[in-house]
Amino acid sequence: MPSDDLPLTGVTILDLTRVLAGPYCTRLLADLGARVIKIERPGEGDEMRRGYLQLEPGRSDQSTYFTRVNAGKESVAVDLARPEGQAIVRDLARVADVAVENFMPGVVARLGCDWEALRAVRPDLIYCSISGFGQTGAWRSRPAFAHIINAISGLMHLDQGDEPAPRASNLQAADVLAATHATTAILGALLRRGRTGRGAYLDVSMLEALIAADSVTYAAVLNGGAEHGNPRPGMVVARVGDRFVATQFVGAPQLWPRLLAAMGRPELDRDPRFDTSEKRRTNWRALGPIVEGWLATFPTAEAALAALAEARLPCAPVLRPAEVITEPHLAERGFFPTVPHPARGAVRVTASPYHVDGRPLGPRGPAPYRVGEHTRAVLGELRGYPASRIDELERSRVIEAP
């Protein structure tokens, strides 16, 4: 899509983020057309440069993790521990529309780039803080990663079900949901600024984003109801042949009669254990094996899926990631675009999970290949630093400008 057609063309983001929640937020904004200036530490840069999987033999700063969530951004390497570095960030804030950070609460104040410091130089700045527990409250200073938030949110307990102990999850939901909520709040603040001229301070909590993603339990327990974790009533994952099949018959009232018709078991609707949705929930341990037993009568997963689809019941095979990336559906949607990479030629990444004007939104350029790759160009272009000043800052190691 041409840059002029993108919703955020002309918007500049000052990106003070690292790891996942913050960088995913600014990656979404970049895909929407914003110019994202990513501030990295000289030398090491974003910690996730050293993650899995490395793209270039002999180097440890080119992970696929980093490339995916930082595609389309420009890297400026600044030592925020130095007063001169903090002054550079304030200079960049003068020409930024939005600043995003995801340090632990209190850190940006010590680094001289908190809301108060940056709005002093750009009064209508939109400033977004993403943190594990929010900027206020007794837990505000606790370190947070998705695994920790998953544990303390109650969702790890709900997922445990009949297993002997809770377990870690591969789903980085707390980070990605917080990033998405932050993006939404930023877009809303930009609209308000266009209407009123006011900036905004936004406080986004990973914990609250994850709790808000629960569908049943919190709405119930807040009002005196019971917890509903695994096994989830009405949601089936069953082995059929050499594969697993997922289906469900809750979420819409017509699914239960469709299931009974497909199974040829209309009498179950008159069974006193199952004749209301609440009873089916309460007696799920009796009902679940009946549905799984029916699915086990099919010779293959494909046959079971065909029967479920014919009955208009939601269903899917349980796929591995290596299978997902080869699916024609996602290829047609353009969800796995490539970005250029000096050593690999091209690297596959994910697109933003929405289309605009009928077209997928992917990154408009590669991830920064080296820490501080764009330092010289950004400081010269956006703030008018003369080359001699940039050379001086580099010699004193306030910046890195390879």
C-alpha cells in the first residue's frame, strides 16, 4: 500500500521500548504508517536481538524474534544514563507525536525521559507507559514477563484443570494484548488531540489486559459465581486416528441441537443431566466422554472434520506451527510477508492482523540491522545536528552511529 494511503503517515513515534509488549505496539503503529524512531542502548541494544533464532552466522544480534517485532523501525543508539543522552531524547521528543516506553515504573524518571520531562518540551505529546502492573498500586514495582503475569492473573490456575500442577504457556498473551490495547489508546488520544489540541498520558497494564481477556470466570466471580477453568464445558479436543480434532457446541444456542443431530442422539436433550445449558456445564465430565466417544468412531480426523462441517459445527484440526505457515489461507491473506536482510536476503515475519482498504498491512522496511544504524541520519534530519556535533557525541560514547 502506498505510504500516503496509510492511516498514520506523518505521525512520528519516539520508541523507548524493548522486549515484546512495547515493541509490538510500535510495530503495529509502524505498519499503520507511522515513522518509529527506536532508542537502543549503545552496544547491546534491545535484549531480544540476542534471542532465538539467529539469522547470521558469527553474530548474536540478529534474532528472528527481534526482526519480527521491530521491522520497519529506525534505530538510534543513545546512552540514557548520560545527561547528554537524555538531552538527545528530549530533542527528539520535540518533533515526536507519541512516545512509548515499557520500563518498570520509576525508571524513565531516573533516565530523564518520563512524561513530565518530555511534555515540558512538547506539551501536546501523547505518552504511553506499558508495564506489568500499571504505574500505581502496591504491585507497580514488581518485574513482569508474560509467564509471571499469567501466573498472578489467575489464568494459569484456570488452565491447570486436572493436571497435577500449573504449567508455563507458549502464548505471550499478556504482552501482545497490552501492546494492542496501548495501540488503541494511542489512536484514541491522537483523535482527541486533533479535536482539542491536548496531549495525553496513557497507563497500560499487562495484568489488566490479560484479566480482561477471560471470557467467563471473572464476570462470574465478581458477582458471586464459580470459577470455570479446564476442562472447558462444551469445548472438545479429541484424538481421531493419528491426529487431534477440536470442536465446540457452546457459544450459540443452535450448536447443541446440531451436535445431537450429527451424533444421532436426540434423546440426550431429554436426559435430566443435560436438558439445560447449565446442567450441561455442571455435568460436563459425563457429557464430554459421550462426544469424544462419537468422534472416536470416525476412521480419520479428516472424516470427523467433514462430518462436523456438514453439521455446521465449529471445528478444526490441531495444527503444528510448521503446518500453519504452509496453509494457503494465510498465504492468500498475505500474513507472512518478507523483509530484506543483508545476510539472509529475505526474512519471513508476521503481518499486522488486519487489512486496510482490502490490503494486508505488513512492515514497510527491515528491522534495524545494527544498533544505532540510523543515529546519524535521524539526528541530522530531524533535529539538524551538524556532522561535527554527531562525531563529538560518538567519540564521547553518548551515541553509537555505525
